[in-house]
Amino acid sequence: EDQVTQSPEALRLQEGESSSLNCSYTVSGLRGLFWYRQDPGKGPEFLFTLYSAGEEKEKERLKATLTKKESFLHITAPKPEDSATYLCAVRRQDSGYSTLTFGKGTMLLVSP
Amino acid sequence: ETGVTQTPRHLVMGMTNKKSLKCEQHLGHNAMYWYKQSAKKPLELMFVYSLEERVENNSVPSRFSPECPNSSHLFLHLHTLQPEDSALYLCASSQDLYSRWASGKITGELFFGEGSRLTVL
């Protein structure tokens, strides 16, 4: 059974204080690890897809990395508008459609 | 309209009511999904329709009944719900990959709507 564990559950940062969110996973044949951002009362917004260990992707202050067991979402010099819940998900190997297994998320709060 | 649109955004219903949630996607995708999001829990997959055929039903109680009349529309019919069914119901879509299975890189991103917040009294 696919499993995704995110840590910490909640993280409070000061503006400009860099940090990382962790996503540990077990999946039978990884066919993609996904990061989403979710604002309160809204649907998740797609950020990144990573496919293989060693891969990295960047978007503004966010950088996602992938190893064989976990992924990190690095936040460099965060701003208050980066406050949101960040969700990690993995894709099952044997399906053509995308039944993603999600973690519980990390709630990030960035204070000015 | 662009993306994935869900209506209504908020719904309050009694346990004996019958209501429906609607989802429409404008992305040209051919797979659609219903997820349930409850506090302190991961998103739970409820149903998957691929090429308008239901391909997954993850042990969802029969009081939830999905309908996919075409590749752009998805409904979730609700009847005799329980208070523990109160949650955010999210619709998503993606491009079904079977038709391109052997053709190269797989993407598989889900694109979500804003959700329908359901409260069962």
C-alpha cells in the first residue's frame, strides 16, 4: 500500500527565514511525486512533479528535490504570501489515470 | 471559464435531503475524480472516471452516487448523508494516459477545482 508522510505538521517562520518541508514515501514503482499548495477554503494548486531520484525543480522561492525515499520542499527567504498548506502526493505505477496518494500536509505560516 | 469549476461552493443539508454536487472541466481532459478532504486527514480518493467509465470506487458508501455524462462533467449525488460526511469535496481532472502510454514522458498532474464545502446537520 502506498504511503506518504509529511513533516512537520505545522511550521512557523519569520519572513526571510529559510527552511525545508519533508515528504517521506513508500510506493510500488514511483511514477511521479507531486507537490501542491493549498490556501484555506480553496482547492490544491499544482506546483511540481518529480520523476526520478536526483531531480530538482524550482519556482520562485521554492525548490523541490527527490531521493529514493523522500522529497524536500526548500523555501528560501519566504514571504507572508507563501503561507499555505503544502501537500505531497505520489502516483501509482500501474494506472494510466492519476490516482494520487496524498500526505496530510504541512501548514506553513510566515510572519512579517 | 477556465480550469475546473465546482458548484455549489457551500452546501448545508439535512440527513434526509437529496442534493448534488457539480463539476465541470474546461481543460480538454478525459479523466475526472472526486476526492474528500476532512480535517487532519489526507485527501481520500472516492471515484475515478476515465474516458467516461468508472474505473475506481474506493469503498465509498452507497449514499454517494457519482455520474459522468461526458468527459467535461462530473456529478456527485448525495442522499441520506450522515454528519460525519461533512467535509470539503474536491473534483479534479487529468489527461488519461493510456492513449499515450508508450509515447513518452508521463505527466499525470491533477488539476483541482475550488471544492464544495458540505455540512450535514
